[in-house]
Amino acid sequence: MKKLLLVFSVAALLLVLAGCPSWFPPTFPSDGQKALDDHPIQDVLDTRDATENDIGATIAGVITYIYDNYLVVQNGNAGIKIFKYGAFAGTTLKRGDVVTAVGTVTYYYNNYELEIDEVSDVEKVDEGFEVDIQDFPTDTEINESVGKQYNYELVKLTNVVVEEAADTYHNVDVQNGSETVTIYSFDSDVRDWLDNLSVGDTIEEIVGFIENTYGWKIVIRDSEDYTDN
């Protein structure tokens, strides 16, 4: 009988506690998530497009790519390039870091950029984050409208066929359903792979960000971003 009473007492206590949230410690978003929530990239891009003028802004994003002159960051389904000549050569920042950045948002050669004045305008607030990789729609070419929509977002192509082999600049055209998409890379190992593709080869999966670099392309970051059949 005592054991039965104890069970009922514990059950009753749990019911009481469940109705009293103050008994449980509140949960808070991480520093990185709070920064991402407070400084969405898409809102800034919408404001820039509405005014058609460069604007000062603070953004937050997860680093998906690092080059000497820029970072590519993504926040939800919006991306941007954080740019300053030579600013990120030898940086300790890495993919998955959440950063905030203060600068001027421009639309430069069909790409969204946040131009910063100093390296200190970029601040790391967290690490270990991942971003959603969107499936790029089949039967879709990358024109300016589509390019703006997906600019600097990570996208994925699956089971595409090489339509035209690499040119002297390592550009390869692949068939995306009824449309053609160009893939490219700044990475030397990926360029070697691109140069050795032949017309008719099937590529099981490609991940990259969309950028206008002498034409709209999906830029493959490194050899982890593709899978051969």
C-alpha cells in the first residue's frame, strides 16, 4: 500500500510541476542562433532591391566557403559574399562558423556583396553550424532572376549528364533536365576532375553555391562536393 501511495504521490507531483513552468529552467537560443535570428540576410537583400541603392547593414550567416578576398555566408535560404581584398588570407575562421558583419550591401556584377572596411567588421559568434542545401529545380536554367534568388546559397544537382566537356577555363556544361547548367570551381583538385569529364558522363551529385563569375555557374567548393557514378 505504501508503495502504491508513493507512486500516486510522484505522479501527482509531476502533474503539478507540468502545470508550473517556473519550476523548469527556461531554454535560450545559442549565441549563433540568436545572431542569425536577429540579423537575417534576406531582409537586407529585400531592402536593397526595393531602394535599388547600396545600403549599410549588419548581417549574420554561417560560413560555407572561404577565399582570400571573401567569405560566402548563408542564413536560412539567403546568402551573400562578404568582401575585402586580402582580408581572409590565412584567417582562422572556418566553415560552420557563425559570423556577424557590418558593411555596405551592393549588387555588383549580378552578385550580392557586403563590402567591409576592416577585418574587424566581421566577428565570430559561434561555430559548428550547418546550413540547408536546397535541391536545384530540374528543367531550370540559371538566368538573372534565378541567380538572384539563389545567389550564394548552397544547392544540389543530382544525376546530371555532361553535355559539353571542359573549356580552357574549366567550365563544364551539364544537362539539368531540359536546361543546361554550367559547373565550375576555384579548387585545383576539382578543376582536374572537371577537365577529365567526358560528354555523356553521369554525375550522381553536385553541391555548390550559385555565383555570376563570367556567367551564371554552380561553384563546387572542393572534392567533397561531388559524387561520381
